[in-house]
Amino acid sequence: MNELAGAGIPVTVTCRVLKLSRQPYYRWLANPITDSEVTEACRANALFDAHRDDPEFGHRLPADEAREVGQAMADRTAWRIGDCGFSGVSGLTRCV
């Protein structure tokens, strides 16, 4: 959308054609990555590192290891991130 605005096409027209609201676009433009997304990415990195070390375990052991390195989360959160966030890791699927 930034490219279209740079080419002289108004954001209002672009949003109307794409059937998007302007307000969420401008909100995203002001802060494209939310704090919760950054937190979840840090948790996913900690879980991925723990899972890479011990791939045969489920979500509980990597969650415990992630907590040890400072990424506190519930077991359910670890399961959700692990189930939807790792591609190519044995036993876990990718949610796209």
C-alpha cells in the first residue's frame, strides 16, 4: 500500500478497492509490530531452541526449558506456539 501511495494513488482509494478500512491500516502503519507479537516471537525462539536440543519430547519439557531462560508462559501457550509455529520439526505442524 505504501508503494501505491508513493505512486500517487490515494490511500482511501486503495483501501476501498482492497475492501480494507483506513483506520486499521493507519493504526498498523503507526505501530506495525505489536508488543505481544514480539513477546510471542521471543517465546517461539526459546521453545524452538529447547525443542531442537530434545526433539523427542512434547511441549512440556521445552516450556520448562524456555522458563529457565526467562520466557515465562503457560503450558497451553507453549503447546499453541509449538503446534502452530515450527515447520520442519518432527511431530509438530505448521499453521498457516
